[in-house]
Amino acid sequence: MKHILLHKSKNHLLGAVLGVIFIIGIPAPTQASTFFQVNPQEVTSYNQFRGEVVDSDNNKPLVFATLTLEGSNISTITNTEGKFLLKIPTNITQGNIMVAFLGYKTAVIPLGQLKENNNRISLMVSITNLEEVNVVIPKNAHNLVRETLRKKGENYLGDPTLMTAFYRETIKKRKKNVSLSEAVVNIYKSPYSSDQKDAVQLYKARKSTDYSRLDTLALKLQGGPFNALYVDIMKYPEYIFSEANMDDYNFNFVRSTMINDKLIYVISFHQRPDIVDPMYKGELFIDVENKILTSAIYSLNITDKEKASRMFVRKKPRNAKVYPTEIAYRVDYREKNGKWYYGYSNVLLEFKINWDKKLFNSVYSMSCEMAVTDWEKNIAGEIPKYKDRLKSSIILSEAAIGFSDPDFWGEYNIIEPEKSIESAIKKIQRQLKKSDIDGGESAP
């Protein structure tokens, strides 16, 4: 059996975590290990609300809008179709749901007005006359980025924090889902002023892989939740803006917008023309007055596909050339009581595989996303024992069990599945049900 491995150069540490393994040959089915404990006495103790968030003018879905129960840390996020699923404990019957999206006015929805299904929340674009905003705009975008990174200990969570997060990763061949893995994880997040890395513990996980759609090529994404976690630029600036490479970028002011009545400047960045190695390009959304990064959207600048391939591919067959065609990232931060924290991130990796002596190539895409759905201060600074922590080399699809119970997630907030994922889950559940009726065993 042959393998493909990807690795990253010292200047681009994200690739050290984001690894893709390509395996030739269909592996024999094996029983996956159970990587979590589930309380058998768990009962439904929540109300759930489904709906969508749209632009009030054109009704277009707003992707990655945040919904938060005011005064709490309970939150969720809309999917790529603008749909959401929000679960609220039954003992909370009053309060407001804050619906926020960059560049739009935050909507305040009384909890009592939400229905179980078909909620439609419209947000209005925030328009502010910049002449009325009393803010001194820095003249140098490069210095603003440096100052924002320098003030991370002041503006972001300063206490150890225990976060609950939902993580999902998918692998597609062209547009068809061939692998799906999901997990609820506990993130033991150290203060933003600390150099200590965050610890991650797996609580619940499930997966399904349809190897028949992979045409004898099995893909595995190495790193699991760390793929999304290390996109937290403010916690891990060295993975993109290290002291050694900051001067290799050009930074420029491009436009401004508003969020919660705060002036946000959008700063573009890209590597200097004389820099040959692949670096990153994208946009940073910075609160100019307080020097706070609220969001970042960026991608790998694939200047040399051979070098870019070596940054990510861990293993590959000898008779195949594997090149990334797109490597894209996004991270969003949230605020509570004047402190900001990591709220959501996603990663997209697209690869093209050229086979020796074959006319047609193969195109695969891997995506992962993680959203923090609840958190509390971890004053004691407790972290799980080393043996109970996830390793950054984890392959989630090998650690999770199969789909079975449709109410698997219980009271945990998750990212509502897109239609393609939802249909894949329903198909899996039908297959498992049919297998049980026929007297067969459920697939792992």
C-alpha cells in the first residue's frame, strides 16, 4: 500500500498541522475505536430553534453570522447556506438572542419570539458617515498590524478558559461527499498572553467514509480539530506573521466598515514580489481605535506548486503528482465584557492529482470548520492528562465511531449541516437501519 505525505517548511508552520494522506488501495473495514464516553442517562433538557439569517434588502443568506444568547456564552453560527440550529437549556425561558454579522446592524430577537422551525432573521446593512466617527486613522498599515498583534494580551481573554466547540471535516471528490467526520471537543485554552499551546480533548465523535467513491484512493486529513484551532492568528501569530517574516509582506488599507458601532478597517496583505517561497495573502478586519483583530480571511499564495505540495502532502503514490490548487482560511472572533476570543474558523484545501499514463486527473477538496458553542473560565488552569489529550497528528476519521443515533449530539450546539451533508447523513442512517432489519451489523 502506498502513501502520500505533505509537510511544511519552517516559515509556514500551518502546513505542519494540515497534512493530507493519500492511500492507494481500498483498506479493509476495521472497527474504529471509541474515543469518548457518553452518559447513558443523558436526557433532552433543551429547546432547539432552526432558521436562517438573510440580508434584508436582497434576501441572500448571510454565511457565518453569529447567534448568541445575551448574557451567556451559548452561541452558534450559520452555515454556508445561512441556516442555523440553536439549542437553549429549558430552564432559560427569557432573554434575547443577539444576531451579528460583519458590516450589518446587530439584531436583538426576544427568545420568546423564536419558533421551533422556519425562523427568518433579516439583518440591515450598517451605514455610518465616517466623518462623524472621531477616530485617528493610522498612516501605516504595517504598523497597525504589528500594534494589534502586540496588544493581544490586553484585548483578548486573559484567563485560562474551557471551551466547548463543534468540529466538522468533509472530503469531496469533485462535488460528491465521500467522507464526513464530526466531533464535540473541549478546548483548554491558555491566556492569549501566554505562549502555552491549547490542549484539546475529544468528547463525542462520529464518522462515515464511502471508499467506493474514491476510486481506490483513500484520503485522510491529519490534524483534526488542530487544523481549525491553529488558524487563531491572535493566539498563534507565528504560524503566519512571525517576527522573521513580517517584513516579507506588504500591508495596505483598502476600505472600512462598521460592526457594533465600531469602525473596522480592512487591511490587505500579500507577500513582496521578491519573495519566492509561498506565503499568504488576504484581508484583516481591525478595530482601529482599540487595535483588535475581529476577523481574517486569507489563503496561501501558490507561487510554486511543487513547494506548496511539499508543505501539505504527507504521503502519496509514486505514480501520482499532487498539487494544491487552493488553500484558504478564515477566523472570526467574538467579544464579551470588553474581551475578545476565538469563535469560529474554517479551512479549505483543494488538490489536483495527475496520474502517470492517465488522460484525466482527479480533483479532491477537504474542508474543516470549528465553532465555539459555549465557554467558561478555567480559573484553576486545569488541563487533561497527556494521555487524554488529542495529538496534533490525529486522523479524526480513524478515531470516531459510525453514525447511529439521530439524536447523537443531544444538548450540544452544532453547526447546521448543509443540504449535501444532511442528505449524506440521512443516507447513512437509512443504510444502517436497513442493515439492522436484514440482521447485519452496522458499519463502523
